[in-house]
Amino acid sequence: MPAGKPRLNMFNSVSLDGYFTDSHNDMSWAHAGGDSDEFQEFVAGNASGAATLVFGRVTYEMMAGFWPTPMAAKQMPEVAAGMNKAPKYVFSRNLKKADWVNTTVLNGDPVSEIAKLKRGGALTILGSGSIVKQLAAAGLIDDYQLMVCPVILGSGRTLFDGIPGRPTLKLANSRTFNNGKVFLHYTA
């Protein structure tokens, strides 16, 4: 990996059977075990990164509905501070403006927009399965970070359904948590 080259990272929680949302688009199952001190320390460390955050509209609305609140500041002060101060982009055909501080709405094609934005520095996509799928298919994602949660959903939405070819990834690191979650970091 060339030094200084801006990277596009994606981070998502997935069930043991590979779904990032259940069949009702619910992701609340991913928060189980979040009260573990060890896990909270890891999450806070991730939130302190310098990457610009990228969301699709649905994920953006979920994040914007929580991180700027007093509840978020009380429950996870380091993470809330990092999420609120980070520059953010949201892809949407419907939103005209964003209410969450430091957020820019993008209405263009995610592949061409991200290819341009990636030249300016590190980007991290949180959630946003349809955006992840498009960017993975275009070969723009450099780092795949998955938090595997110890739950079997039986059905739902996968991140990579329909991705052409068989992209081969290399395991960069992994970590097991006492709450049963497993973090996997792969590079393209």
C-alpha cells in the first residue's frame, strides 16, 4: 500500500449469517453487547480517526437522529464528539440540505463522486449498504471492516449480493471481544 495514498474504508456490522439488516431493515441487533468496556474502548478509538464520513440517506438519518443528542453525549461522549465534529457526506436524491453539523449533501452518482472525494483524503463509509455495494463493484473500497455479531437473523440484506467477479481480500487484522463480537479488517 503506497504511503500517503487516501483510502476508502467501509465499516459495517453483520450477523453470523452475513446480513447487515434484518428482513425489516432493522439493525438494532448490532447494538447488543455494546455495554462492554472493552468494546466501548474500541469504538471510541475508531471514532477518533481523521476520516471524512460517508452515508447513504437512510444511515444518515439514523445517525443524525442520535449522535447530536444529549443522550449520545452522555452514553458515549468520545464517540459522539468524534461523530459530530467529523466532516460528513450524505448521498441522497431527496435531501436538499442536511441539519447535522459539518454535513454536505451529494446528489450525484456515488461512484464518480467518491472517486473525486477520495483524492482529497481518507473516507469511511458507515452502514449504507447500497452505497457500499456500488463502490465495491467499482473497486473503490480499499479497506473492509466488519464487526461480526453473534446473532443469526435467517434473512435480511447482504452487503455484497450481486457484486461482479470474486474480489480477493487479505486479512489485515482481527480482534475478538468478550461480548462475542469479532472485528475483521480486510484490504483489497
